[in-house]
Amino acid sequence: MKCLGNGRFEITGQFSRQTDSYFRLVLSSQVTDDDITDRYILSGDLELGDTKETMQQSHFAVVKFEQKQNQQIHIFNDYYIKARRFFLLGCV
């Protein structure tokens, strides 16, 4: 895991498989208003490839806040603010 600054971080690694074994996941806490509406607290891209040099975007990636049935909307807003602050301040 590597801090890229400005609330962005990168996770790289390798799967134990024949094809598309290398991966890079870049996530950002700078989400759009639409992302917030969809309850995403992080969004970014997943890249896969046979080598580190041949990786291509494979998926759009998100981390979503899952709300329990009895929780109210203000709990999501509090959680979102805390998570965003953690990633923005923790990865500058």
C-alpha cells in the first residue's frame, strides 16, 4: 500500500494465477456528489495485467458504506466525514 497524496492511495500485488496476475488498485476519497448519494466513500480503478508493464483498467472500484436497517441517514454522513478526513489527512 502506497500513499499517493491528496487522499489517494495505491495497493499493488500479484495473484496466484496464470493470466492477469498483477494488479493495481488506486482509490481516492475525493468522491462526487453522485458517489455520496450512492453511499460510496472511496472510488477508483482496478488495473490487471500479465506483467506490471501491461496492466490495463479492468474495473471501476468503490468502497460503499452499508447501512443497517435501523440506522438513520446522519450516521452515514458522520461516517463519511470521518473516513474522508482519515484518508485526506492520513495520506497527504
